[in-house]
Amino acid sequence: MHTIASITHELSGLPADQGLAWVSRQFKNVAFSSALGEEDQIITHLISTQHLPIEIFTLDTGRLFAESYDLLDLTRKKYQRPITTYFPDSTTVEAWINANGINAFYDSVENRKECCNIRKVQPLRRALAKADVWVTGLRGQQSANRQQMARVEWDHQMNLIKYNPLLEWTDEEMRHFISHHHIPVNPLHKKGYVSIGCAPCTRAILPGEDSRAGRWWWETSAKECGLHETHVKK
């Protein structure tokens, strides 16, 4: 039986491509959640070019940038691989908007987190319902919060193993890999959008700002949507 410690030991000396291949051999149900960021595009490339039996999925909140939808379509065509899309429950979204307003997430941190829960966390739970391992594109350099993560963790919120194969990658390593392998990325990155989520909740960052500063810029918070708030190792 695999433990977090034994998986960490097996993966400790493996680069991301070999690590993904190892995980796909050891576990029957491995799922990768792509938010279509630069890191996610790298992992999609690694999974697709190795033809690994890892499900790739994304969450469509209903409020993404047009550029994100274009990238999703381009990525599907380039790698000739299905990317499953999960949507929030329409009845729940409708009820919340009718009760609070279309842009109520600007009014308070509580409202914003509730909107993220409806549009992201709940669909993610459905997407991971049968998964043994959840692969993510998280990197420590993205934020102070993510620097506290480990490459392999037990996610108590989703009750499964979380594997972050690019956790130690630097910005320079990431962008060199993208350029070298001609991996498609969101054109908004060239306009200062580093971390791209829902359109109303994302702005370009200013020189010297943290890479997560463009997310929910009107509030002082940990800059997380609720998908990755628990990082407890088992």
C-alpha cells in the first residue's frame, strides 16, 4: 500500500515527465486539473506526448476570458486529446445571483469565497469523485502560501493524494520549456496577466508585484479560491 512518504521517496529523484509516468502506472485513476495556465499547459504537454492514461479536465466557471476559451480549443486540437469540462450547477448559480447580484463577489471576501465555492470547488469535487491522485500545476514560486506545499501531499478537503510535479520549477525554467517545445499559452500573459482566472476577478499585475496580486486585487487575502487551501501532509 502506498503512503505519502513512500510516494514522496519514489518521486523525489524523478523529473516531472517521469514522475507523471510513474504515478500513472501505480494508480488506476489519476486526474489532472488544468486551469489553462502556463504550468498547466506544460503538464498537458507532458501527459499528451507520453500518451499517459491521465484524465485532463478543466473547470468552466461561466465567467472566463474569451482568450481562455480559445486556448482550450487550440490545446485540444494540438494534442488531439479530450479535455473534459466541468460546469457549476446552473440552479445553484442562478439562485445565488438572484439573491446577491451578478457581481456580489466584489462586496465582501465571504461573498467572493462563496462564489468560488459554487463555480469552482463544487465542480472540482465532482471531477475528482473517482480519482486516487489529483495532479496540479502548482508552483512554490507563485505565492508565499504555495511555498509551504510539498510535491506530494494528502489533500484532506478532497480526500486523495495530490501531486504537484512542477512545484520546484522557477519562472525561467517554465518559460524556457514552453518556448523550446512550442507549447500554446494564453496571449493575456504577454499583457501582464500572470495568474488568469475569471475575467471579473483578474487584472494584469504591475512591475514588482507578486504573481497572485492580479487575483481578487480589491481584497487582502491569501489569494486562493478554496481549491488549494489545505496542505497537510499525511
